[in-house]
Amino acid sequence: MKGGKQMKRIREKGITLIALVITTIVLLILAAVSIATLTGQNGILSRAGEAVEETGRKTAEEKVAVEVLGSYGKDGNIDYDLLNENLKNVEGLTSGLPIIALPKTVVVDGYNVTIDIEGNVEVENENQSSGESEAEAMVLDYGKRVNYISKVDDSLTWRIFYDDENYVYLISSKADGSGTVKNFSLLNYINNYSNGSEDIAHELRYLNQQWFNALEGTSNSNILNRKAVACLMDQNMWSEYKDNEGNAKYAIGSPTLELFMKSYNATSRINSRLHEIKITSCTTIGYTQNTEEGWLSSEYNNGIYNGIDSDWWIASTGPAEGNMLRVDANNECLGVYGISTNLDIRPVVIIPKSDFQYSIIEE
């Protein structure tokens, strides 16, 4: 009798141990299934993360789309000035302004958001995080010095003047910020350009596009203005300002007024400065500016708009025959001088973004 009871207790203990083992196995299986459900490729956490990512992309897209819709002018086309102003209101926008042409990609909340030429907005599927190129962000670095070295003089200072969809533009100066070439005489060179403005390389005409639009359909008589512009935009004459590595595609004697305006007005927007330079009219002879809008702000972006005590030519014509535009450093304005006047020049090199390999020099 006693032995039977002892055996019964042993069987009861055995059953309890087996139950424990089975329970443990079941719990492990349930835990494995739960972990897979949470963390697998199609798990709850993964799907939640994708949902958050998709929400972020759509939110960035909608922020930009709303501002684009409010940026159309009366002519039914996108007004770029209005578009740039509206996009400044987008919370989380970190780069991409100013926009001077479409298509263009801006970065909002870390996402690349592209505005196409028709004003449609689309965000890339991948988070931008580290994908933004240095050249794309260059707009924030106007006036910064880069370690570019020209063939002719390794002591020149080169600063970022402008960038667009295709190129980065660098402007030169002496170490003190003054003109690269002192007392340059246009009269000593312009007779070499018998065809006037026709001597300018066709692919560089976009730098004076408004002026060339005015010239379209007119006879190209050999007036001084056109010869002077041809001289300052002769890429062969200024080729020694290219680098030995062959990264610079073009070199010209001075920035044009239109390039100068784009650079200056871009920094005006970046720095929330209301003052901008504008052209009031353009003829076959040259550009006319509103005098009040021709004055330069005291904010010079490290001298890329006017050097220290250095008046220098602009590769664009003035409003009358025989004169050219120039930067007056002393009076802080854009003005007009006769071609017979000797002024400094500040060559510009034009580098494709794909070949721009230069870094900022901290000063």
C-alpha cells in the first residue's frame, strides 16, 4: 500500500515536469512567431517604419506642391521670384534655392523633391540624408574661397560666384580683393574682333541672353560695344585662367551683367535682403538699369561683387554706343564708363558641376 502511494506521487511529479517542458516549448514557439511578426521583412515594425517613411515623403511633397501652386503669374507661367519667396515658407527646406530654371530639386525634411518644367512635384523614394552633392549646395557658399589654381598665376584668389543646373562659376581677384589685371585697355584689343558680338562662342551667349535676344534679326555692324563684349567673352583670349587639370570648360574676362545679377540677387534672397539689381530695358546697343536699383549693398560676400578700391569691367554693354558697364568699388554701384577708360578686370572660369572637385578654403 505504501509502495503504491509512492509510485503515484512519482507519476504525478513526472506529469508536472513533462507539462513544464511542453509549456516552455510552446512559449518559445510563440515568442519566435511574435518576434518574426514584429521584426520580419513584412513585420509590424517594418511596415510601421515604411508607413512613417511614406508619410514623410508625401508631407515633403505636399509642402512644395502647395507653394508651387501659389507661384503662377498672370500669364499662366511660374513666376520664379514668387516661387523662391513662397518656398522660403516651407518648414524643413534646407537647400535648392534660388530656383532660376526648372526642373529643379529642393531638399525638404531630408527628401529630394523635384519640380519639373510643368510645375509637377514629385519626391524621390529614398531618403536624401547624405545624397546631396556638394555642387548642389554651392548656392549657400557664394563668396567662399576654393583651392582652384589657374595656369597663369597660382597666387590668385578664386571665389564661388554663382552656380546653376550645369556649371559652377568662379571669379578671380588679387589677394587683397582687387582686380586680377590692372588698368586693362579694351581699345588695345577690340579691333581684333571684326565681327563684333558674332565672335562670341555660341554656347556662351546664354550669359548675355537678354542682349542677344534684342540683337536677333538686326544687322551686326562693327560698333564698339559689340567688339568690347566679344573681347571680354573670348574664351581663347582668357584660356590661361583655366586650370592645368582641365576641369574648367571656359574662361572669360569678366562676368556679364546677367550673370552678375543672378549671383547678387541669389544672395539677396538667401540673406533676406530686399535690394536686388534689375534691368529696366535692353536694346541692340546695351542694357539700361534703374539708377536706384544699381546701388550695391554693403554686404559684399567676401568681395565677389566689388573689390577693395577696384573698379572693374562687366562683359556687357551700357545704354549708349561706345560705353560699357563696370563695377564702381568706391561708390558701391554699377555704372557706365567709356571704352577708352582703363579699368581692372576679374576673369571668370566656368566649370561643369560633374568636374567640380575643389574644396572650400577656410579663412
